[in-house]
Amino acid sequence: MPSIADPLLWGLTVAAVVALVGVDFALTRRPHEVSTREAALWSAFYVALPLAFGAWIWARYGSGRGVEFLTGYVVEKSLSVDNLFVFMLLLGAFAVPAALRQRVLLYGIVGALALRAVFIALGAAVLETFSFTFLLFGLVLAATAVKVLRDARRGHTREVDVSTLRTVRLLRRIVPVTGDYAGPRLTVRRDGRRALTPLAVAVVAVLGTDVVFAVDSVPAVFGITGDPYLVFATNAFALLGLRALYFLLQGALARLVHLGYGLAIILAVIAAKLVLHWGHGVWPALPEVPTLAGLVVIVGVLVVVTVTSLHATAAGARAGHAGEPLADAGPSSEDQGTSLERPATR
């Protein structure tokens, strides 16, 4: 598929991503609890970086490409926030110590980057060969939007039972697993045998969820732009800031009670854009959704659901102070229990 990137730009981008991941590994080499200030500074950096990159894309390749990148980045970032809910569940279910949580998230991010790269390459090849793939991607996103909406409307909570996860069950059949953590180590030697630590099992569980996330996030960005380079760049920038964003928002994530509704609308809009794009190639009279219009709708939806979510949780808090039963607002940063709950959105 046509792309703005030549081999040099691809090489520089991949090298920059690898360097940023290397910095993150260096920062997490010594386990420590992440303070709000540290998380805020890194989050600000990982927001400023893609915005600066988007400005360069805009200046170098025109407003069309710039809008495509920014729209794709906003979509990926919003989906990443939803992914944080699942990571929160897994970290709590495995009782990962607070000092080790950033290392688990980092392994998950690296795995997600690798999986997204594979999915993007496959998606670009299929889209270039078969035009009906746009229709297929659109139907996948539409089905995902329906599922997200149903989960949001149910409003029920769910627990993670790690013993039921397929990846965990398979891993425990193959390799022995210790019952205690050994700092940031993934393996230890016990009774003359190499065994996995619970940290390694938690990492495998997070990597397993990355596959599910890639199924809807990659088609979603292909609905914004057909440039594989921009699809990769938006995914990379959204994922690189995920670790810091988790620690910055962990206290506020449970307050986004309407996020599921917003994501359902966003996925439905992108699905319609993909289907209309396919239909326009078959029946030229069919209109297409401009990328700028999609960006306006996506940002507007995120603003609305954020405001309504905060209003709803504030009203619930006032009702609780008045003596009415109030549901648990969500897990705290110090929760070391065996399970966490949240409204299901996927």
C-alpha cells in the first residue's frame, strides 16, 4: 500500500521505538513504586512526543496526512485506556506487588508492539490484495462495537480467576511455577529445576490479552488511514505511554463508567467509514466519511463520556454521603487482593 515512509524513515522510527523501550527497561531495572509526579512527567512526555511528531507529519506531508495521524493516535489512545482496565484486573488477580507492576506492564507493551507490527504487515498485505477486506474489517469493528455496547449496558462487574485463563493453564502444565515472587526475576532454580515465578505467569497472561486487543485496534486505525507507516506510528506512540498512563490514571479509571458507550460509538463510526470506503469503490455514488469529520466526532464523544462519567460518579458519591449504598469506586493503587472488579467493556 502507498506510504509516506521510505526505508530510512522506517529505520529511524523503529530505532527510536527500540531506544524508548530500552530507556523504560533501564528505569524499571530496580523495582520501585511509581509516584504520581513520576507518572505525570512521563505521561506528559509521551503526549508531547506524538503531538510534535504529528506536527512534523503535517508540515512535511500536508494536512491530510497530519489529520490521519492525529485521528489514529486519538483512537488508539482511547482504546488503550480501555485496555488498562484489563491490565488492572490481571495485576490484581496475580497480586503483583506495587513495585513490580510497571515491569509487567512494560513486558506487555513490548509484546503488544511486536504483535501489532505483525498484524499491521498482514493487514496491509491483505488490503492491497483484496479490496473487500475493508468490508471485512468494518464488519469486525461493528461486531466489536455491539459487544462493547452490550457490556456497557449490562453494567455488571466481573472477576478474573487466573486459574481459568487458557494461557496460564497451558503454561502450568509445561513448566513448574513457584508460589512466591522473586523480585523482577521471571525464573528461579528450585530443587535443581528451573521454575517460573508468578511474575512470569502474569506477563504471559498480559501478552495473551494483547492478541485480543490487536484484533480490533489495528483494523480501527486502518479505518482512519491506509498508510502502514502511520498505522504503526499511532500504535507505537499510544503503547509507549501506556505504562506511565496506568499509574497516573489508576485512581481515576474506575470513574470512567461511561467509557464503554463512547468506545462503542467510536468503533461504530470507524466501521461505517470502512464499509462506505469499500462501497465507494464499488458504487462511486456512495459518500465517504472525511477523516477530519471522524476526528471531530471521536474527540467529541470522548469529551462527552468523560464529562458524563465524572458527573455520574460525583452524584453517586453524594448519594453515598447521604447514607445510600455506594458501590466500590474501584481498586486502589495499593490493592494486593486476588481479584479486582470493573464494569465489563470488552
